[in-house]
Amino acid sequence: MTFFTSEYESKLDAKGRLILPSRIKAQLPEDGGHELVIRKGFEPCLIIYPMVEFKKVFSKISSLNEFNEEYRRLQRNFLSGVVTVELDGNGRFLIPRNMLAYAQIDKDAMLVGMGNKVEIWNPSVYEKHLIQDPSELSKLAQKYLNE
């Protein structure tokens, strides 16, 4: 089972490749674990899925009724921001330049485990999206985890 957690600092090389941290790499499924899907996040970040996890998301998106205009807009905008990549022998993968620009990533990157996926952030942008007030986090946890 895929289960990504924690934060990892990383750097892009000159070609725009990122080395997947060993703890994340260890969580990839053995069957097809070298094939990853990257998509543009809803926030200014990138999302990495192992192929097996992305197929679950794709199944939901592709099952929407194509005759509904709103569904088509969602499909078009969601799937146009997706690319498949493969890990090389050193655990690196190339991130397309347009995706790096979208996420405002230049050299430094923060990888954040999110259960079945990993987010890639510009570290300073990531900080702005974190909850700074512990009581706010507590209220959210009570609201959504105490059901």
C-alpha cells in the first residue's frame, strides 16, 4: 500500500530533474513503481502519483458524463495538466519546464507526503499555505475528524 508522509527538502539539477527521496521511493509500488504521473495542483504546486494511484483518480474523472459542459471543462482542465514520467536508475525524473513555472519552482523544492500522493512546492510558497495558528488546526481537525 502506498503511504507517503513527511516533508523532504530537495533540489533540481540543471536539467530540471528531481531526485526522489529514498523514503518516498521506498513507498512506491513494486509493480510499475518507476512510472509516475505529475499533474498541476489546485494550489501552485505539482502533484506526483504512482501510476496505480493516478488510475483511481483518472477513473473518477473519465467516468463523468461527457455531455455535461461543466464535466467536460473539469476533464479538459484537469487532464491537460498531466504528464507521465519515469524514474531513471538514480531515482531522478524530469519535470517539464511549464510545470516548474506553474509551481514557481526554480532550484529548491519541498516534497510533502500526502498519503497516496506527493506534493512538490516552492518552499516559500509552501510556507504561505501552512496553518500557522495551532488553534485553527485544532478546529479543522475537530470539524472533519470528529464525525
